[in-house]
Amino acid sequence: MTKHAALILIVEDEPKLATLLTDYLNSAGYRCATLGDGRQVVDAVKREPPDLILLDLMLPNRNGLDICRELRSFSDVPIVMMTAKVEEASRLIGLDAGADDYICKPYSPREVVARVRAILRRQRRDGDHAASALQIDETALRATLHGKALDLTQVEFRLLKTLSASPGRVYSRNQLLDILYDDGRVVTDRTVDSHVKNLRRKLEAAAPDDNPIRSVYGAGYSYEPEDPPP
């Protein structure tokens, strides 16, 4: 497993289940983080956005539906609800809250891994399709948008490369600072805002109707290109 492996956040208050899922997902090549308290989830996602969340419906201190709704107010991270409630009403309520999938207990850990793999594969395929207008040449440190060259500094190039590699993922300013300045220099988080402003200006100059960098209030920035025309 590498540090670039997809990060799965397991929100489950039953330690044995959380450990079981972690073991199976680790074996499948994913990184895992676990939480058992519903109050901790939103802050944890803002602090380190995962690639997918396995979210139990019944949690201490806050239920999964409320958590899902709040997450959807600032993040498009795939969410798979997990619950012992098998009624169709619960299923529909869960999906209406913004969940991408629904797994009923008792479940097979192998099925969970298969669902996770399928959702991430679909998201990656959709993201690649949506981002096709942007072309990045890492060897030459060049980028084009809709065929027009972008005159980027090295920092702007690294910023665009990072954001566009994970469409929809929200990066905090601190996360971006760690990526942009890996030489240990001291810079403020507002430095990121300045780089984003300059990058947006150059993207808009190349494609006035395509402004793919989105500000997420209180969280950071994400790359969300327009859907390609049919």
C-alpha cells in the first residue's frame, strides 16, 4: 500500500466491525481511518478529506442521516450508508440525504470492498471524462485548457496539478501549503489564496466560460470542471 492509496473513512461505533472492515480494505490496497462518534465526523472530513466514507446510520451523539446532509453542504465525497434498518423507507431516506449507496447489516466485508471499488472506479472514470479539457504535461511543466496554453509559474502548475488530479475533492489551505512548499519555508495560509487568484485569472483567460476552481467556505478549494458538452 502506498501513501497515494485511496483513503476510506469508516464511521462505525462497533469496534469489531470497524476493525474487520479496516482489515479487508487494507488487504484490498486502501488506507483507512475510523471514527465511532458522530460528532467527530464533519470536522474530520474537513481536516483530511477522504476518498469515500462508510457511514453507519446509528451512531452515538449524532445520527448518520444528519451527518450525511451536512457533509453534502460542502463535499461531494462518495458516502455509503450502513445500517440494520432494511425497510424501503429507510433506504430512500438515506439516498435522499445524499448517500451514493446503501448496505444493510449483516453484510459481507467482501461485498463492502466490492462496492467501494466500484464507486471509486466510477468516480475516477467520470472525473477523467470531465477533466479531459485540461491537459497537463508533467515532464515539460506545461498545461493547456481547451487547447490553449496556460502560462503558469511552477507553484501554479503544482497547484493546478494537485487540484485537477482529484476532481471534487476539497483541499484545505494547510494541505495545499504542504504540497506547494515542501522545502520547509514558512508561509501563511493566505499565500494559497493569492496563488489560486492568479491561477483562476489565467484559466479564465484561456476559457472565459470555464472556471473550474471552487472555493469551499471554511474548508478550502476543489477542482470542479464543467460537464463536457454532449
